[in-house]
Amino acid sequence: MTQPIVKMVNVTKRIGKRTIIDKLSLDLPLGEVFGFLGPNGSGKTTTIRMMVGLMSLSEGEIYISGHSITKDYEKAIRYVGAIVENPEMYKYLSGYDNLIHYARMIPGITEHRVNEVVKLVGLEGRIYDKVKTYSLGMRQRLGVAQAILHKPQLLILDEPTNGLDPAGIRELRDYLRLLSKEEGIAVFVSSHLLSEMELMCDRVAIIQNGKLIDVRTIRGSFEAGTVSSRVLIEVDSPQGAAQALQAAGYSAALEGGQLIAVETDREGTASVNAALVAAGIKVYGIRTHVKSLEDQFLEVTGGERIG
């Protein structure tokens, strides 16, 4: 396994007697959209501020590409692009001029790279218009373009969908997923929108009261055969099917009607189907019942509201 781009080790933040972040340990790989989810006041923004050096750590360490954010800040931060809160732009300049202005601050950024990021975030048609004429979604995309000009390995976004309409949210979501794959970067995004995190992220870390509660895989886990899921099977004889599966070493529950439920992974589903067919049971349909991110969030936080 390759070295994670971000490694948090027992990260702790105290303000006075209050512990905001409590021994948070987390690894982020490249090429993945990683969500950071928690109720308001759980410590999401505090963690992001520590990651980009805007807030000191009380204990622990954050490594970015192997460099300590506290001991070797300049080397660590060169791998990072970030938007904390809202992207700030010069509204009287065009989008292109804004990017050129930022490019001058960092050695080695070519005009070709500027044009490359413009295409990547889909602003070719409006890049020469003044930013004051942009929608909020377009400004967010311009902010992302500015944040990735220097080809960071890590893009950090704090509540990037705030204020966006559904079309803008979808556009941003699609661009972030494209970025993670096309540029091979890690995208670390915090949000309170459960449904959007579910559509956007490969994995999600859930924090509550400053503590890491769980890390959940959102995409591809069942299809890859890496986790078990609840599989619902429609058959002609639920009782007969349950007995046949019990004889084959599986535990099946009657779900009412013509349905039975089995906890298994992708390969196990094929074996269950084969066992039923071998026992003369007619199988009319098989589907996985995957818990939504909202169900999982409420399960691990004890029902605490997200906002």
C-alpha cells in the first residue's frame, strides 16, 4: 500500500479546558474523494484549520506527503490546495486574470497549466468574463481552479456546496470526482449535506464531539466483494429456501411475502443463488439492501442531528 498523502496521528486541540478535537487519527490516500462528516460543532472546521496551518495543534501530528505540518510547514503546505469558507476573488477582473494573478505568486506555473485547469473545471466559455458576472457555482469552480494551479496532491474544501443551488451542487460534485481521478489527487471535503456526501465521496469519516466515530466506505465496497451486505431474495417458497440455505451453511431470515434476507458479500450471493437453484427453489429476483449514509450516520452517532 502506498504512503497516504495525509496522516493524522492523535491530533488533539484544546481551547482552555475544552477539548475540541480528541486524539483524531486518520489516513487519506491519493485518488479518492474523502468526506468529513459530523454535526455542527463536532470539530470539522477546526480540523481543517489545523491541516492548513491556520490553527496550532495541542497534541499529536499531521503529516502531508511525509512532512510535518508543525515542524516543516513550508514543505508540507506546498502539496496542499485549499478553500476554507468561500473563495475570495477580484470581482472586477476576469476569471482568467484572477488565475494569472495567483499563478504569478507561485514559481513554475505556465500559461498552459492555467488553460488546463480552466478546461478541467469547465469554465472555458466564461473565463474571460468578469467574476462579478459569475454565479456562485462558477465562483466555486474558479476557486477550485485557483486551488489546483500548482498541482497539489491534496485539495481541502470546507463546506464547498454552501449556498449552491441543486445544479451547482451537482456540477461541483462531478468536477471533484473528475479531479480525484484525472489529476490523481486526494480531495478532502467537509459538508453537512448527507445526500451529497453519499453521491460525492468514496469514503466518509464521521466525527462527533471531536472524536472519530467511524470511517465508512461509500462506493464500490459490495461490488468489490470487500464487505458483506444484506441481500434480499425473492423466491417461490421462502420456508423451503431458508431450510435449503441453512443446510448449505447460510443463515436466512424470512422478510414477509416471498422475500428472504441473507447477510453475505458479492461472491457469497452467487453461492447462495446456486444453493437455491440446486435445491429446486425458484429465484425471481436478487437485490442488495445497502444502508444509506443517513442511516449509517444516525446509527453511529446515536441519532444526533447533522445540523
